[in-house]
Amino acid sequence: MSDEELRKYFWQLAERAVAPLIGLAREYTSPSIERSVLLRMGFSSLEAKALVEKVIAHNLMGKGAGHVVYRLSRLEEIDIRTAGLKLLNDVGWERVKESFGVRSC
């Protein structure tokens, strides 16, 4: 095998090995990952914890807590922090759910 063929074969094997991991990362999340995302978006740890709990309660965990906050901020044309605080105060959940096509219970 030439160096080029070996390099190409290596990357083919690497892609096959990593593909299942990428799929899992896209499909699954956890409360700790979602809290981490919210922390990086500027929320305190207490706010992040409460937001994640509310996201779970509203059956939106599969969308991602950060995405939920971001979606409300775009829908209402407000900044991220204000959107998160509105959600913490139970304002905007119905609008976010409608935008994701999720029915309320």
C-alpha cells in the first residue's frame, strides 16, 4: 500500500469507528450536559438547574435546554438571558412548544 492509500484507508476506518458515537451524541443528552450548555449561555448554576428541570417537565429535553431558551429568544426577539428568565417564571412555554410542534399535556 502506498502512503496515500494507507492514509485513505485509515480515515475510512476512523469514520466507521466514530460514526456510532456521533449518532449517540446527536440523539441523547443528560441533565448535566444541558446544565453545562446553559452555564455557557450565561445562566447561574441555580438558574440552569431550574431551567433543565422545567425543560424536562415540559417534555422538551430532546430539543435541548439551550435550544429551548434560544428558540424563545428568537420567537420574541429578546436576548437569551431574558428568554431564560421568562421560562423560569413559566412564561413562554406554550409558544416554544408550538414552535417545536410539541403538544401540551
